[in-house]
Amino acid sequence: MKASAFLYPWDVVGDPGAASRLAGLGVQQVTLASAYHSTRALTPRHPGSRIVTAEHAAVLYPPGAARWAGRGLRPYGQSWVAGEDPWAEAAETLAGAGLEVHSWVVLAHNSRMGGEHPETSVVNAYGDRYPWAPCIAQPAVHAYLVDLAAEAAARPGASGTELESCGWYGFAHLHAHDKVSGVALGDAAQYLMSLCFCADCRAGYGSVGLDGEELRGAVRRALEPVWAGSGSGEQGWGGVEKLLGEGLADATLRWRTKVARGLAEAAVAAVRGAAPGPGFQVLLHADPASYRTGANVGTDPAHILSTADGVVLPCTGGDAAREAVLGPFAGLSGVLAANFNVVSGMGGSPGTLERDAAHAASLGANELRLYHAGLASGPDLEAVTAALPALGGG
């Protein structure tokens, strides 16, 4: 199985040994961030730093002046990695070590945009804005994300891309100093808390026979038992229908699915239009549960594999979790990349990678993704190096 490790440009820039260490893992590819959200990242092997603080969502290359001239929504530059184009510098170094390089593009996850342009954010049923979650139903947001996908994906030196958050973002967010666990929300309640009620979404609900204000009231009533301590653990789409009612739930999903499909189709088409050739691979980070939001966006397996070349699927966890994610893709043609967290301190299990990846392969996975080579400890990377030869990844 072809294996690729995720990496940030700052893991490579300024570290002469980074590329050879990566090649020594046994991977054939690196998925290198070109547009990323804010983060605080450890750099345990870098000779010049131990912590990188990416203060806001940014591109890790110089954005094209002509593309973004005069536009209110445009990508932010960065100041935490040295050099004019750290993505290109890192990509060239990695390619010099014999590694294939794909870009890694985070789209609908941008807290700075939400802070500076609050009108772009998802608005929940209570009127609260989610600044980290741009509403993809808004035409200006859609246009920005499509152009960002094209520019950030088809960087010189990239032979493919992976688009993360290419769809709805919502309530769930790995946010600084989160204080949201006082009520344990199941994914059904999280769906209701992720429904957007901005002007564009209220109009969109009308297109599927719903009154936006009536729906807002229904969502708030459905969530009252959750805040009172009952119903918070409802799971799955059946749980959404139980909380909101089958008719209302299905109508909201029809609207949101239409919007998400439109973004995915437009973004993939824009990337292919900007790509250097027909062999440029386009994958989307995805979840087969179409109502889910976040980095791995909810999607319909058949639709997404008719749109993109394949998907990257979250496969960390037990057998049942992998079966739930990979099962809906059975019999479909395309790249199915099983993504495994290999950072023990972040919940990964590099020691069981060989066994877990073999299980994913038995369910149809045909590539591996390893999150994250720059963040993992030395022992974690040793476990990856030991596992890959048995998987055909080294």
C-alpha cells in the first residue's frame, strides 16, 4: 500500500536532516500543508525550534496578487516560517530525497476570517456565530474557497492534493481553552447545533419547503431536553430524526447536501483546471455519514468518488470504527486512503499500525495516510518504520 505522511513546511525548512528522516520512514509520499488553520505545534526534532505558533489560518506560499486583487475575502499570509515561499522550499527539499509531494489544503476552517468578516460565519439556532466555520452556502464564501482550492492545491512541485474541510464546518472545533464539555453532546445534538441560520441558509431552507424561522424554533425546542440533561447522547441520523422529527431533519439534510456537493464539485473542477496535467490526483478528506461536519466532511460515497479521485478516511480506533467508515465505500472505484493517527500523545496507536492497517486493507483501503510525521515522537516514528515493510509501504 502506498503510504504518505502529513507534514508542515516548518518541519522541513531550516532542518537539513528532515527530508532524509522522512524518506527513512519508508513512505513514498509527503502530504505537505499549503493552506492551514491556526495551531500550536511541537517540532521535537528541529534544530532551531521546539514550538511553532501559527497565529491564524494562512497560506504557506505567497498568494497570487492578481487572483485576489480587490476582493474582500482573500487568503492571509504567514509570518512564522522563514522565507518567501516555505511550501516550495520544503517541497523541493523533500523531492530531492525521492519523495512525491502532494499539497494539503484546509478550506472551510478559518477563525481569522470569521473575526474580521463575522457575516461569513455559520450562525446557530440561538444566534451565536461560529467564527471558525465559514458558511459555505454564502456565494462570496463559496467563491473564495473554490479559488483558494485551485491556488493552494496546484503548487509548483505538487503531483496531487488533499482537500480538507471541503464542506460544512459546525459546532465541533478543537478550540483554544474549550469549555464546552459540561453537557456531553452526542452527534445528533451536534448536528442541530451545526445547522446554520444566516440569511442565505434561511433562504435555502425555503427551497426545500421549510420556513427558516419556524425551523429555528423547532431546533431550539428539540435541544431543550439536551440542556436539561436528557437526549444529549443521541447518536447517528436516527438520533437527529428523534430529536427534530423525520420530516424536518430530512429537509435540512437535503439543503445542506446540495450546498456541500456544489462546493466539492466546484473545488475539484477548479483544482483540475489549475493542475499541471491530467495525472494530478485530487482526494477529499471525508466521512460517509453525510450529516457530519468538520475536517472530514460528511459525503455520499458514490457522489464523492464520481467527483474526486478518492477520499482520505479517518481510520484510527477499533475495528468497528473502521468498518463503519470503509464499509459504505465497498465496491466503489477510487483511492481509499486509510488515515491513521501515529502520535501516541494525541490518541494514536503506532504500535498497532501494522495490524490496524491490514484490517483497513481487508475492508478495501488501498493507500495509507499517517498523521503526523512532524508531531510524532522518536519512538512513534520507529514503530511506523517497523510496520510499513509488512504493509508494502516500504
